[in-house]
Amino acid sequence: MALVFEAQPIPLVTDPGGVVRVGRSRVSLDTVIAIYEQGASAEEILLRLPTLQLSDIHAVLAYYLNHQAEVQDYLRLRQQEEEAAAAEDAARFGHYGMRERLLARLRSQKAP
């Protein structure tokens, strides 16, 4: 019996927000690579992210290892976008002093 070799598509999909997701899950490429870079094996990643398929994890890691520069560029861009969004949220919603505002609201509700 001869082995049949066929190319398998890489299980990465870019969602409408520009985030790369793994397989048919909501797990981001960022998450898988972060866990892998902490020293986890594909099987350990599966234990942490059971919505993924082991074959998808192996395929994503193979893609990463073959395209590290491109993936690292993508991850840096995502980090910059997250930092910009967090700064915008802080400026827009004024997270500073939130504890004091909540405590003041609590005190006003307890007053007779």
C-alpha cells in the first residue's frame, strides 16, 4: 500500500476584526504562540485550550516555525493595537479614580 500525500490547508482564519484565529475556534494565534513560547508542547496546549484539535495545533506550530519573522511581525502589530486600544479606553472612560467613585456611590446608597 502506497502512502498518499496531500497538502492540508493551514487552520488559520482572519476574523472581521483582523485577528487570526485557529481552526473553527475563537482561540487566537497570539494565545497559541504565547503558550508555546512558555515551553508548552502541542499536547500541553491542547490541555489548556481543549476547544482546539491536536492536528490544528501541530499545523499552526509548524507554520509558526516556518514563518517566524512574519508571525512575530503580526504579533508585534497586535500588541501595539491592544496597547493603543487600552490607552484610548483609559482616556475615554477615565479608569483613574474608579475605586473612589464606586465607594462614594456605595456610601450614598447606604445613607438614610
